[in-house]
Amino acid sequence: MEHEHIPNWAIHRRLYVWVLSFAAKSTAPFVLFGIAFVEAFMPFVPPDALLIPMCLEQRRKSGLFAMLAVLGSVAGAMVGYFIIASIISSGAGWFIGQEQIQPMVDEFEVRGQLWVFVAALTPVPFFLLTAAAGVAKLNFGLFLAACIVGRTIRYGLEAAIVWWIGERAKTFIEKWFNLVTIIACLIVAASWWALW
């Protein structure tokens, strides 16, 4: 990997390069699990940044790497749902005002699992929806199912694309994956609203 100069202010880029540095190391699976865990309840580099290079490095293990990302992400989502939401709930009413929180709670009672699924599948910040689901007290079973299905599709699809087409997958995923997942979510959301 060619070393490019990264400005001091570009902390996000430095973090991304640091995450990529683990791709070929023996500790990469543990780092992938940890990143997926943390990214599910607070802002961080998405696990995809490490998952894709790991899958390229060892294509036969793509499925295993995707499973580690899903497990880490779902475990982290539970931290967002229970712990982060509890912290937010204890101070949000005072800080934001209960009248501002109630519309979100009402929306989550109707379509909460859809919002969590969309965040699990697309580039929408997942950590925001895991905490919001906990604050709104979304049914935990529905929350967990939305997390598992959404993250399994996202990471499983990325790993499958890499396994299938190899090095060309990185270019395809970087260029088209977000658009494809957004379109898929729009179709799911439209179907959801049409059925309700």
C-alpha cells in the first residue's frame, strides 16, 4: 500500500487507514469483531472497511469473516439498545424535552423494526437507530431480528461478491454497493407501507 500524506485534520481518514492496516494480520478477525461491535453503538469506521480487504486476502474464509462482522454488530446493537438508550433516556427528557421525544417513540411503535432494518442494511448510521430503538422501547425480538437480517444481508452480500469475483469486487463495492442497498431498502420500505 502506497503511503499518502494525510492532513492532520483528516482524523476519519487516518482512522480508516489504521483499520486497513489490520487486513493481512493474524489479529484481523478479532479486530473485525471489535470494530463491528463498537460501530453498532457509537460513531466509528464501518466494519466493511476491514471486511472487504480481509475477504480479498483470504477468499475461502469470506463467509466466516462476514459471520464475525454480523455477530460483533448484533452484540454491539444490544449495547446501543440497552445501555446507550438507558443513558439517553435518563437525561433526554430533561435535555431535549419529552414533547420532542414522543413523536420518535410513536414512529418506532409503528415502523421501528423497518428503520432498524434499513440502518442495518444501508450506510445510514446504525448506532443512531440502535439507541433510538431502545429509547422507544421497540419490541426486542423485532429489534434483534431486524439487526440480524439486515447485517447478515449487508456483510454476507459483500463477502459473497468478494468470494465470487475477487479483486474486481473491491471496485464494484466501493462504487455501487451503497446505491444497491439504498434501492433495495426503498423497495422493502415501499412494500412495507403498501402492506400496512
